[in-house]
Amino acid sequence: MDEILAKAGSQAVTFAIRSGISIASSYAIKTVATFVTKIPEADASRLRRLRQKLETRIEIISFAIDLIKLVAAKGNTNLGSTLRLTRDLKEEIDQFDSKITNITNNYHAKKNERDSISAVEKYILDLLARIEEVIPLINLSLTTSGAKLSTALPQYVSPGRLLQASNHINRNNETFAEGVDQSFQVGPTFELTMFSIFHNLASVDAKTRVTWKEDMRKALLSIWRRSSSERKYDYYIRLEESFNDGLYHDAEEETAKKMQLDIWQIVKLYFTASGKLLKLEERNSPVLVLKVDKNLKSPFVDDRGTSTEDIEWLAFGEFDAQSSSDDSDSSDSEQEEAGEVDQKTINDSDNETSDSIALLEYIIRLASLQCNDQQSILQVHDERLSMYLNDENPNSIKTKKYNVDEVTDKLEKVEINETHSSA
């Protein structure tokens, strides 16, 4: 399915690329900072310098690991050995927390003071040496692979929609109360049509073997942030079918569908400008496709690749209210009641509605970034943000944009021949 969508020219971004270094390393750096306040100043000054040096090296190597994993995920096989090298280093850095904690826990009796200080210093020096040893190899690997990462905003990104999504995310960050057992909605409720994959096993052609079927004519999609004891940023997507879709529904026989998925289970996102690329011939409007790995149990798992047994594909297009109204000639009272309930739910949550696929796409991208990196989008590096905004699919169809100089130059080359007819 990935290959089909890639060939269709969909814009794509991989979310399975977790942040290179666990938040445990930053916690361990703080553990060292606390430790130096308890020891003699001469030793404390030396450890502070080592701690600062280690912090800088971890920050540099973290970005390099992120870049290597991203390029490798795009199919660059030249980085295979380097990827294994960075994984080993990442594990060492992630274990820094537990090892430092074990060492500093021995700092109780006066007789253990020198041993603890010496052990902390030796461990930091060993880790620094390991990082210094790996950096030239990583640098050589990135150079020879031709990997590049630009912080420039991609041409196809809508600045307006991106700012809207950022505003929704930041507003939620400000109002979210940690420690409160409650979920807070991020952004509007999206009124969409949901599709899922139907596998036609009888078909010989791979292209026709996979087709899309409509699961919910009108799906109410909302993104929520919840409190979690394990992580600061944790999001999930809630989907509810609305019977106020212009079709006839027997309320006694049918039950509205509901589903929920964790946002960190989304391993890949595809955006296509036209539903026709997914063989949804009746749809010319944008379609968003989510690749969901239901086997993922935590956003912090090692990203050695996702499973293949429990992959779910969900596609979302704009809900055509006019078309749905034309399809139905029923004015059943149960339909009206269902509509009232849906609207009441929206009003009670004091929430706006939207059918913008682009806005939904950017909210998912930014929420996934915060979830994976466990920090606000206002704090992440530009390069990391760029990973979540740039299209990684080389087959995507991009419209060439000319600058003023190019257009002027082309106009100057145009020859205009005037012909005058005789009277």
C-alpha cells in the first residue's frame, strides 16, 4: 500500500521516527547537576564543566541520529551500518540515567564521597569518549550518503493553515492542566467522510486488489490530549459516526460506529490533492490517509520498523453535505433527533467545526511531534520541525513556482510581431 500511495504522488511524512535521545538523558543531566551541589567546590567545578560538555555533545549527536534514522527510513540503504552504530550509542545514553542514579545513591556516608565523585567523573568521561569516537564516523556516513535537511518551509505548505494548527496546539498547551484526570480537545471537530481498505483477494492485478470503501458517510473526528503518568504530551483521535448524513438509518437496528486510536500509533501520513488518486472517482477534494500500527503499545518503542500483521489504513475526505442531502428524500424524525444530538455535543464542548483536510493534517503533524519529542513545538529545533513538514515522497507532484526575475527574463525573450492590414 505504501508503494501504491507513493506512486500516486501523495505527499508523505513518517511519524515512526522517534526523537533520537530519550528524555531520560536530560533527566540524568539534571541528576548530575543536583549531585554537584553536595560535593566540595573544587570537584563540583570540574564536574560542571564535564556536564556542560556532555550536554552539548548529546544535543549534537541527538540531531545526527534523528537525521540518520529519517534518511534510512526513506530507503537509503547506505546508512544501514551507521544506523546500527547509532542505536548502540543511543542505548548507552539512555542508560546514563540509571547508572548515574546508582552511583549517586551511594553518596551517603562520608567514606563514599571520594568514590562517588570519582565514579561519576569516570563514567562521564567514558561516555564523552564514546561520543567523540562515533561523531567522525557519523559525519563521514552522512556526507557520503548525500543526506541533506533544509529548514526552509516547503513550497506546498500553507502558511495560513500551519499557523492555525499551531495556534490550536499552543492554546491547548496553555489550558491543559497536568495531573488532572481529564481530556482536552485540540482544535475543531472535523466533519469528514471516512474510508477503509477493502482487499479483493480474487483480483490478480495488485492495483485493483486494493480498493477503498466508505465506512462512515459522516464521521466526527476530534483530537484530544489526555493526562498520562508516563508522558507529558499524549494525544488520541476520537471518531464517531453521525446519522445526520442525509441517509436513512433505522435507529432501532443500527448503532453509530465509534473508534479511538492513539496518535503515536500513526506511523505514516499521506496527503493527496485529489481523491481520484485513490480511485475515489467521485472525489476531487483532498484526501488524508493514515497508516496506523495497532501493535504499537508505546510512543517510546525502538523504531526498528513497524509490524505488518496489524496495519490499518484509514482515509478521510471532506463531507459533502449538499450531496448527502440530495441522496436522501427522507425526513424521518429519528434523523432529525440524531442531528440535534450531534449539534448539542458540539455546542456543549464549546467547539467549532471544520471540514478542512489541510488543517487536520497539520494538527496531526504538530501533535505527533510533541508526543514523540515530549516537548512543546515552540521548543523543538527548526530541523526537527522541518522533518514533520517536509514531503519525503520523491514521486509527489509539485507545482513549479517562478520568482519575479525568472518571469521578467521570460517576458523579455518574447517577440511581438505587429501586422498592419491595409485600409
